[in-house]
Amino acid sequence: MVFLDGIRHAAEIAELAYQRLRETLTLIALTYQSELESPKSFTSAFLDAWATVDAIDRLRGLVHLMPGVTEVSRSDGQPGFREHTQAVRDLRNVADHLAQRVDYVIAKKSAALGILSWFTLLQAETGRGLSCVIVPGTIIAHAQYHVVNPLGHAIEPPTDLVTLSAGEYSACLSEVMREVARVVSKFESGMDHMLESQGVLSQQAGADILVVVEMQFH
């Protein structure tokens, strides 16, 4: 149960952080010409982007270490969960060892916080939208930054194809989160099947607990 609890917690944190990230990026895209946009939104965006990466990487490790689970395969022949999330692991390694890899980040003309890019759809009928990039920190001369091209992609409006890059590594968090949803759904289906076979599907076990101690000092 420890592994299942850990997977649930990681998935819930990733989902919350990713949805907040989409909302923030949508706001930035829609208000970039007005006074409503604030650098604080950039901080919020990177906070949630890296929180999403951390949670996905934690979920990835738990799935790999869970007894009896070697890989969560796909029926369509596409790469499995572990391979699909390798880019997130690579990003996490850069963030974990940033102090030791400053020269590497500089050489790649990247930024300490990484670079965020995404596409926000404005009109579904015409396909009109905004492809945006946030490059935090001091501008680096002659640096080139990736702009998201939505051509050929199914877009989940309003904001999709959210991509975080650091150094030479890049991960489309939107695509990875869809893979996370697939894997979590498979775990949920498997649990339902197991509980049903044991005749305890409708029974509930204790879950998250809140303990509050009211105190008064004199």
C-alpha cells in the first residue's frame, strides 16, 4: 500500500501543479499586452513547472520500484511509461546538480530556471493562437530558443504543448501528463479488478487523516 499511496500522492501533486501551470500560462498569453501581466506570474509558472517535474519523477521511481511491476506498456506499440518519462528524469538531473553544472548550462545558453514554452489557442475555428516562450534571467547574446509549433498536434484548449527545457534536455509536460493519466488509470483499473475479485470493492479503508489539537496558553 505504501507504493500505491506514493503513486497516488505523486499523481495528485503533478495534476494540481500542471493545471495551475496551464492557468498561469494562459493568463500570461492573454494579458501580455496589458498591465495585468506581472513578473510574479513567471515565478508561479516556474514553481509549478518544476513541481510537475518533481512529482512525475517521483511517480516514475515508485512505479519502477513497485514489486511485480517492470514496465507499464502500451498496446499501440509506443514507448512505455519509463521511456516516455526519461526526458523528465534528465531535466530533474540538471536541476538537482545545478551548482555542479553551471558551466554546462551556460555552454548551452540556457537559464538557471530553465525555459518555458507553450501554445495558447485563441480561436478554435480558425486555429489562431499564441506560441510563447519565457526566458528567465539575464538575456544571453546570440541564444536561440525553441518556439512551440502546434502543427500536427491535437490541442487541448486553452493551453497545451507546455514544454520545459534546461540545457540540452527538453520535455513536453503536456504529453507526459497524458501518459501519467494513462498509467494512473491502469493502476486504478487493476485495483478495482483485484478488489472486486476479493469481494471488497465497495468497502472503504482509511485514507488521508487530519489531526487538529486546540491549545491555549496562559
